[in-house]
Amino acid sequence: MARHRMRRTATGCRTESTGVAAGGGLGMNIVVDLNRCQGYAQCAFLAPRVFTMHGEEALSYAPAVPEDQQEHVLRAAAACPVQAILVGEEAGADAG
């Protein structure tokens, strides 16, 4: 499973990929808009198996959401104060 980490730096935010993407499935995909994300961590609270905070400013997440976590991710996306989590087709369009 590929994981992406958002890290704030003096010049702004950047994302790092860690791991290898899982192949195949037609499951839910997500992307976090790093220009909007402010690190409020509501996503990590509501979907801790998908979103993880490392320190106060680094967010890791799994872009391919396991089927049993999809409802949690939808709640996390809805709860994001800055609407930084893109789900489904929106995520696919922004990922490329």
C-alpha cells in the first residue's frame, strides 16, 4: 500500500510517497490537498487506519482506501475543517 506523507517546510508543504501501491481493485481513492491541509487532524481521529499524524505537522495517508474503511474516510472528509480531502473521481483527477 502506498502511503503519502505531508510535511510542512519553511517554503511550504510537500508530499512524500512511502511504500508501494497496492494493485488492482476499484476501491475508493483519496488525495489530500496539501495547499488546504492545516493539520487539524480530524481525519486521523475519524479514520486512524487511513490517516496518521506524525508530530504536529506531518500527515501520512493511504491513497487506496480499504473497503472496510470507506465509511470512516467519508466521515473524515466531511469533517475536515478546510475540505482538504478529495474522494473518488475528484481524487483521481487531481492525482495525475
